[in-house]
Amino acid sequence: IMAEKHDGFIITNPEGAAITEFTGSLLIKGEPDGSSFPNGSLRMTNAARGYTAWDPTSPAYIMHTANGATLMIPSVFLSWTGEALDKKIPLLRSNAAMDKAARKVLTLMGEDKIATLNASCGAEQEYFLIDEHFANLRPDLLLAGRSLFGAPPAKGQQFDDHYFGAIPARVQVFMQAYEDKLYRLGIPAKTHHNEVAPGQFEIAPYFESSNVAADHQQLMMTLMKSTAKEHGFLCLLHEKPFAGVNGSGKHVNWSVGNATQGNLLDPGSTPHDNLNFLLFCGAVIRGVHKHGGLLRAVIASASNDHRLGANEAPPAILSVYLGDQLESVFNDIKAGKLLEKAKGGLMDLGLSQILKFERDPGDRNRTSPFAFTGNRFEFRAVGSSQSVSGPLVAMNTMLADSLDWIAEKLEAALANGTDKTAAVIIVLKELMELHGNVIFGGDGYSEAWHKEAVEVRGLKNLPTSADALPEFKDPAVVDLFIKTGVLSKDELLSRFEVYAEQYILSLEVEAKLVIDMATTQIYPAVTQHLTHLADVSQTLSGLSLTLENTDLAEAVTQANAMMSAVNELKAALEEHDFDSTEAHMGFSAKTLCPLLVKVREHADKLETMVADDLWPLPKYQEMLFIK
Ligand code: ADP
Ligand code: MG
């Protein structure tokens, strides 16, 4: 999850004795060997030099272990040629590009004092906790982070009785220990609760500037795993550890603002006369419409593929949810006007004990992948195991590009002597005509939306990573990153190569695990079960009794079918001849994935037939419900 190199501050002095020294130069530049990181052909195999350089905008911290303490210094990581090998450099560059473009717009709007603009991020992290003692018996959970086998339990999440339920005592003890560690590191953990699936939980920190939030998020994931271990749990950050119950996401809440203008995505109570807000919100709408493919690509991974588009998670189509009030403001703008809107009004339960409170102007939409939630956008399709940096880079960069576009149009409109409000309407009207069809407030899970999005609105539906990752090579995306100075073409293409390779390798590991577990664990258990039944039948027939067991024949059929699917999978893994990375990814998505499912289908049926004490793997009901 994170990369670290530990250095002892020991240098020999001229007398040959060791002295401990800590010089500023060690902070400014470090030079570890960087040869074995995935670099997606950015460097030749023989080019090894990597530099780390201190990022003073992210707080250094002290990591304590039982034996001592280490000063940790957040750093960027780059090659000798100056190319970014990390996620921090692009994130810092994307913030700078956004700041530059936002200034142009704010200056045109007559603002004279403009402090540095920063993107903010508050990431809600979902995760599963499984009793370690069961997890240790599941090679799939340990190596792939998800269960590759497992029949659905009689009780899953159908009663909705886990969501926001009372937190199990053992989990609460873990959470408190974990949050105590977070506070010591200056990470502002704020909320935690049970999530939808049994065994699933969520934690969210208070939002911070995106660079600090991204570093803190990495630390949160790392510490979550290690603290869980101390409490006898395996913490699973995988997007879909268990079939049939909800998977885990990471909702990336994102806004931009500064010390002088405040949060530019905060509409206030009268959005129609908050022109800065309307421009920034319009810029986001344009960004998602123009770069929906990129937003889909930055959340693509083998593990997130199981979640996106399933019936619990946002679809793999990028649209924007604004809420009733704002949607109506932008529709007015499209018609060339700006009108005051009804507020949410007072919520009055008519109970004397309960105070009246102000209702939000719009409801939430949980099916939208990109939703406005009052004073920020929430990118809900991000995977639970991902770094938030990729999504933040994409959002900041698309915003920079849109703000540049807006600045250009606004400047032209204002040059004609048009007043500010009228100029904003002219620019946003054009923006809405070009990009307004990305706004969608309905049910994102429905069949009808999938059809409408693609056929009527021309939005992209990219169901798998194999479909989504090539978006990094799209000329419009290459152009976007070069123009904004966030990534060079080589840096961008190297990212495509790295993510594609990760995707292919993850599926290969899963395929090998499926073959191994089916052959060496499940099949032997089935044959043992059958042998036992056959013995019983024989004994009984000696007593002139017969055993009614229709499952016997069925178990044989399923076992044979499972092993023949295993053989198909083995043959598929032998395939190595691909013209391109894209072809290889396509093969993984279209051939390997369905074969994994095929083996599993038979194995899961066998799980319901074989004697429980012979079944070699802890079952869903054991793993998900024992606290
Ligand atoms: P919910 O689950 O109801 O959406 P949570 O409280 O779990 O809300 O998480 C909301 C997240 O959004 C928190 O991390 C919060 O700090 C963050 N957040 C709130 N305001 C902003 C903002 N202006 N910009 C970025 N993130 C924000
Ligand atoms: Mg939440």
C-alpha cells in the first residue's frame, strides 16, 4: 500500500567512529535504488536511479512500534530523468493546474485577493473484518483478498439488520485502538459505523487538503490492516470479498476552495446568485461529461470490476447528480435565465420535544457515481482498496481544463461590455448545451438508464477494466494531461501499462488459486464424502437396507463438471500469444473471468452436498456472522 525506505542516520567520522547525524540535505534529496518498481516502460531495465524528495506540505510523523520509533518523511519519488514514478507528483501538479485556472476565472469575476486554491478530500472507507482464525484457512482470502468459492448462507443481508446496527463489542475495541493510533498521527478520524453487509464497516476522517488527505488515506489503510491483526481479525479492503453481499467502496468527497473565497462548491442558501459557485459547479459538469472515460479509467481494477455495475454500486457509466434545486437552476440557465429557487423549508414533525430544523434543498441519490452532496461532489465509484490520488488527479485536472475553457469564454463575453451576471449566463448556457446531458437524477441501477445513457445521451458504458483502461491512451486524455502539465505523454502511457499489467496479473493469480483450491482441497473432500457414502450403502445393503440418496449422483456430476472447468481454465492459462496489452486484457476479462465463475458454480453446489466436517474451507456463515 505504501512504499518506505528506512535510513539510519549513521555516518563514520574521520576517526573511524560512528556518529549519528541528521542533515538537511538528507531531507531534501534521497537516492534509493528504484529499479524494481513497476514503471510501465518508463525506464529501461538497466536504469535504476530513483530520487525521493521531501514534500514539506504533508506533515512528517513518528511511527511507533513495540521496539522504537521511526521518523517518517512524506516524499515524492521520481526517476533520474525527472519523470514521476509516484502518485504524489501528479497530485501536486494537478492541484497547481487547478489553482492556476481557478485564479483566471476568479480574477475575471472581479476578485482581487485570491489565496492559493486547494482541492480538499474526505474519503469514506468501507472494509470487512473476518476472524483471522477462519481467514487463515482460506488461501483465496489471504492471497487474492476475496473469496473465490463460497455458497450463499441462508441468512445474508436480506433483513438489512447490520446497516447502522450496534457495533459488535470486539469490533468496537478494534475501532477505538485504531482511532487512537490515527489521532497520534494527526489523522482526524471522525465517524464509524456498521455497513450494509454482515462483517462490513466504514470509517471516515474529517476532510483535509487533498495531498495530506491522500497520504493520510494510505496510512489509514496500512494501519487498519495491522491493527486488525492485533485484534485477531483479517481486514479486507477488497471491493468484493464475498459474492452475494455488498462490496466495499471508497466515497471520495471532493471540493475546491481557499482562504479568501472559501469553498467554491458551496452554493449557500441562494445558489442562483452565487456566480462563483455556478461557474465552478458548471466546470465540474463539463469535466465529467468530457472526461467520463478518464474518471472510469482511474477507478478501474480487477477487484473494482466486481462492484461497478453490480446492483449495489454505481454503474460503470459516469453521470452527475445535482439534486432537485440545483438541477432546476442549471435547467433555467440552459433556457437563458437565473431564478430564485425554493429552499428545503423547515422540517416540522409536530412533536413538541423535537426541534424544527432546516431541510436540505434536495435528497441524496445513492445510485449516482458522481453526486453533489451540499457543498462538495462525492465520487462514489472509487474502489475501497484504491489510493485516492488517481481519482483526485483526474478530478483536479478535468476541473483545471474546464476552468480554462470558462475563463476564455468569460473573457470574451466580458470584453463585449456585457455585465458579469449576463456573461456568466452566456457562458454557462453554452456549457449546458454542450455538456448538460451528463446530469441525471434518476435510478442509476435501472436497465432503462443503461439504455438511455448510451443510446440517447452518448455516454460511455465501460463495464470492465479491459474496456476502461485504454481510455488513458485516448488522444483527448493525452492532450488534457499535456496541456495542463500534469503528466507527460510517457508518464501517462506508463500508467496505462502498469495498471494493465496489474489487472492481468491479478486475474492470473486468481485463476491459479482456483485451480489449486479446486484440485487439492475441494475435489479430495468430495471424493472422501462419496467414499464414505458408498461404504455406508454397502454396509446397509448387507443388512438388506437401502440408503435413499439422490445427491450422490448429483455430487458426482458436479465434481466432474468442476474438474472439467478446471481443465479448461488450465488450458486458458497456457495462452500467451497476444498482439497487444489490450488483447491480453480482453482475454482475461472475456475468457479467464467466466471460467473462474464456472468452476465456482460447481464447487458452490458441492458445498451444499458434502458433509460439513469434510468441507475444507470455512463457510460464509462462519466467516460473516461470528463476532
Ligand atoms: P455520509 O456517509 O453521510 O456521506 P460521512 O460523514 O461518512 O458522510 O462522510 C462525509 C465525508 O465528506 C467526510 O470525510 C467529510 O469530512 C467529508 N467532507 C465534508 N465536507 C467536505 C468538503 N467541503 N470537501 C471535501 N470533503 C468534505
Ligand atoms: Mg458515510
